[in-house]
Amino acid sequence: MRIEGFDSSTQHGSQWNRKLTQFLVKNKDSFEGDLIPDLDFINHRAENHTGIDIGAVEHQTINEYVLSYSVDWDIYNGCADMEENGTIQVTIPFTVEHDGEIKFDYSIVESRSTVEEF
């Protein structure tokens, strides 16, 4: 995914926060599925049906930014006719390359396994 207006002479900084947020909101259909984390830590039946809700972008350093967003989750227990739901807040770092290419650090939302616990 590429945003216009960046090149090798671009001065990164907080002045880009709003433009990046607007760009990500407008184009979220193309990447939001990749940003929904594994919800097993809530419950193995937890699911997201609504995608993500983008909060804001904050400049960190040089060409690095952080996206804050929320994810709604639902658990339906049909046997008990009960439903639980909630929202989690997530932040994910990303970089904007000199050509405007946005690269998320997906390690934040990748599935966890029991191997990581050992």
C-alpha cells in the first residue's frame, strides 16, 4: 500500500500524522484483516465481525509511526443462549518507506503458540 507525497527528501514527523490517519481510514479495507489479532487470549470462540476502528497515527522516530486502533469481539454460547462482547485496544508500528510504501510490523498481531511460553 502506497501513499502519495513521500519521496527520498520527505521530512518525516508529526505533521504527517493526520494525513496518514486519513489515508489508512480511507484504505482500511485493503489491510484491516491482517491487523485483527488472534483473539484466543480472550476465549477460543472469540470472533471479530466488524473489522477495526482506526484511532490515530503517531510519529515515533525518523520514518517510524504507530497506529492505534480498536477491535470489537464477540463470543456466542448457543447452549446457554448467552453472548459476551468487548473491545480491545491495539497499537502496531509501521514504517513509511521513501517511495510512500507503508509496511506494518505484523509480529504484533501474529498468532501465538505454546512454544513461545517455554
